Amino acid sequence: MELKTGISRLGGAMPKSVSPSGRWIHWLAVLTAVSAFCLLFMGGLVTSHQAGLSVPDWPTSYGWNMFTFPMKDWQGNIFYEHTHRLFASFVGFLILTLAVLLQRYEPRMWVKRLGWLALGGVVLQGVLGGITVLTYLPPAVSSAHAGLGQAMFCLTLAIAMVTGKKWELDTPKKVERTKFGVRTLSFVTVITIFCQLLIGAVMRHTFSGLAIPTFPFAPNGSIIPEFTSFGVAINFTHRVGAVIVTIMMFLTARAIFRWHPRAKSIVIPMVLAMFLLGIQIMLGAITIWSQKAVTPTTLHVSCGAAILGTMVYIMVRSRHLFSPMVVQSAPLGTPRAELSSAG
């Protein structure tokens, strides 16, 4: 309950004076978030090269401790899988350090809980990675591993934001102009993007990326394909999800540009997100046209993570800048005409 309360109070301000230790914690959190994104890119390379079983044992590497595995043997797909494991260990160490320092120096209990949540998440992520190898890449476990990686990136990004200097500024909040303002729209958009990334993970790990081998139309010449397999169904669901994500991002952008055009801290990220959306659509098309070449496929996965991270930034930032519009309930018996005129 305390964690839930803390997350809902993301708009809370920090004390005016922050110790040098707090500054270092912020920059450690930034490094952790950047490293988590790089780890997603490396994981995309592993999947694109189908290198997930190139090192068939875990937690060892061909019987060696992974940290002492000879570099001369880092050849071919072994290089992608082994460096992914090593960098994942580095990210895990960063998150462990961050969680411990938050307990020592962070005054806000809900931020401390976010640190423990991140630590628990990275431990679970490591276990899922091991199970993925030991059980020969079952799609359900591999997809959960990919989805949790995205969630961990978002969590470390949020920690970096709430420990930053901008979070100290105790500025008066603006009230949203509508019930479905930036706070609500950005939240729904983040959930939509995350679901889309999960669908994409299932599609990749069931080898369904080319189940519909043409774009933008299906082989039958229609937008809607003939549903002859699970692969076709999940592939088409991913395409529909892309349309829904695009709509939600346009709605969020419209709300920002209409109601808060001078709020640069969310206007600039929104412009970036829309630019990344265009790149993402192009990369998705190139991925199909190139028959899932490694470079566009990996960039497509990474760009999706970048869009999610940018929208998470906007979501968290909007809760710091704005208060929700409170709709006052009218007394019982109020004529409908009065309610209409009041609206």
C-alpha cells in the first residue's frame, strides 16, 4: 500500500537541499537506465542472430565461470550471447548498488521501495534468462524475459527522474483542462505501447515475424490476411497494435500541443516520440521487405524501447507538472439543464 501511495504521489517535491550523495545517486540511476536500454539492444541482437542457445549452459559458459570464459572462444553467435550475459551482470550490479544507496541516503520511503522493486525485478530477470536457456527457449518464458526487460528499463528511468534536480522544484501545479488530459492519455499510451511490445516479443519468439511476408498488404492483396495459423494471427495483431499506438500517441501529442504548448519539458520529448514513431514504422516495413535482416530487425526492437521510454518520461513528468481536473458532483435533484450549462 505504501508503494502504491508513493507511485501515485510522483508529483511530490524533494526537499530544497539535497546532499552530494543524492546527486551521485541520481547520476548512478541515469547510468543504470542507459545501461538497461543498451542491454535491450544487446538482447535484440541475440534474438536477431538466433544466438540464445549458442552458450547452452547456465549460469556457467561451457563449464567455465562466465567471468573467466576465455575471450578466444568468443566466436560467432557465442559472442552475442556471452557478452549479453556479462553486460546483464553489470546492469544487475548497478541496480544492486542503486537499491542499497537509496536505502541509505534517500529520504522518501516510496523511492526506497522503487529501489527494492528494481532489485527484485533484475533478480527475476536473471532467473528467467537462465530458465530460457535451460528449457531451450520456450516462447512463453522468452517473451516474459523480453517484457520484463522493458519494464526494468522503464523503472530505472523513473528512478532517475525522481532523484534528479528538476524533481526538487516546488512549483505550483497547473490543473488539467480536461478529464482526459496529458496525465491520463500518457498513462494509457504507455500501457498500449507496452502491450504492443509484448505482442512483438511473442511474435519474435514464435518465429512469426514473416508469417505475413508482405507489407502493407497481405499476400491475398487485402489488409486483412487469411488466418491460417497462430503466426498469422499474432503478426496481424501486432500490425493492428501499431495502428492503435499511433492513434494514442497522436491524441497525447494533440493534448500537449493544445493545452500545454509552453511546457518544454514535455513538448520536446513528445516531438521526439513522434519522430521515433515515424522511424519505427519505417523500420517495421524494412524488416519485412528485407526478410528480417539483422540490422533493421534489431533497430526496430530498440526503437520500440526508445518510444516506450520517451512516453514513460512524459507520463511521469506530467504527474509532476499537472494536477487532475476535479469534477465536482452536483447535489441530488439538480436539474439537467443546470448541469449542462455548468459544463
